[in-house]
Amino acid sequence: DSFSSSGSIKAHRQQLEAQGKLVNRILQEDITFESQSGAGQFLNGTSFNGNANWKRVSDNTPLKDLLQ
């Protein structure tokens, strides 16, 4: 399955829940996202800047710094 941020995030989440692929906010199978921001939008249900907000746990380095 894949996720495109161009559609309704809420509708996509509801569809996955109805199919049993999202249970208690936990994905039951791998989903490919078009971008880091799309993955964040799916998780948060709102706008999300993946390059700024995804961070390495060990030292809190933003993804944008790791991609340079």
C-alpha cells in the first residue's frame, strides 16, 4: 500500500482502519510514503515538515541536516 498526501489524510486513515490495516493507531503492514512530510502528516493528521521535524533520537539532529 502507498500513501499520497494529495488526498484526504483523514479519509485514508479511516479506510485503513476499516480494512484492519490500522489498529489502535498502529499500522499492521508497511506503507510507502511519497515524502518525509507525507509520513508525518499521516501520523499527526495535520501539516508536517518532515525535514525539520523528523530528528535522530541520539542527538536530536533534524533530518534536513542529515541529508546534506
